[in-house]
Amino acid sequence: MRGIYLDGIVLDEYADMDPRVWSEIIRPALADRIGWAVFIGTPRGRNNFFELWRRAQADPTWFAMMLKASETGLIAASELALARTDLTEEEYAEVKAGEERAMLMKQEADSLAHELAELKRYEREEAAQEIVRAQRRAAGECEVCGTRLNLARRFAHRPRCKAHRLSVGFLEGASNPDRLV
């Protein structure tokens, strides 16, 4: 399959494939024509398919959807019931566990995505605040309110005005607020 060009591809039961098929063969074949790929299959734990699912959820240029056979309507309920009679209890339990794992994986992925988004938002806010504080320190201003510091405070490397010097001392656990910077 190497050296071919693809406009698109459907990778069925991707969880059973060697992950190098995508990265070393299929992905380069799609690159020349800016092709598309669809990954479908049954989840089988935390494997390359799971990682791809998580990537698709986090990357806005990807699309992710989870469909259970029992919910799509593509397979008649009678056929699903018949399939159940053809499966052993272990096989059916594995299929059912796969659906349950898929739901748990989706819930976990949603939770992790939310936590990551919150963490990134917090880090951006902290970084922006630190930039403002650094700019104020460089300009000889109080890092909290921007009030111009007197020359003695600037030379003593005291980055806060008198109004704000106490608030930081209590946060840092200082025992004597009269001796704070």
C-alpha cells in the first residue's frame, strides 16, 4: 500500500489494527490530496483507538461521534435479539462490556477535557497576571494596583505599595505584619 494516493479512507475495526498503519502508510497517502479518514470500530480498552478518540474530542479540526448498534436503528431490534441468541454468554458480556466501557470512556474523556480546559484557562489567567505584575515592577509601580512606588521601595526591591504589602504577608503566612516588605 505504500506510495499510493488517497482522497479518503474508512478504517473499520481500527482498534484491531497496528497503529503504524495510520501513521506510516495511510496518513502520508492522504496528505498529498488533503484527504479524509473515518475510524470506526468497537472499543477494546485503552488502545490506539481510545487515544485517537481522545484526540478527536480535543482537536476542533476533528469530528468525533459514538454510536451504539442498539441505538442507531441501522440494525433491527429483532436482528440484535437474534444475534444475542447466537452469542455465548461470554461473547455477549464482552459486547455489552464494550458498550459500557465506551460510555465510561466517553464520560472520562468529557471530564478530562473539561478539567484540561479549566486548567488552560487558569494558566492563561495566571500568565496574563504575571505579565502585568512584571511590567509594573519594571516600571517602578506597585505590582497589584500600579501606583508609582517611591525611590526607596524600588531600590529595596519591594514590589508593592504600603496599601498592598500587608495583604501578601498574611497570604504567605507572615507572623508580624509590621515587619513586612
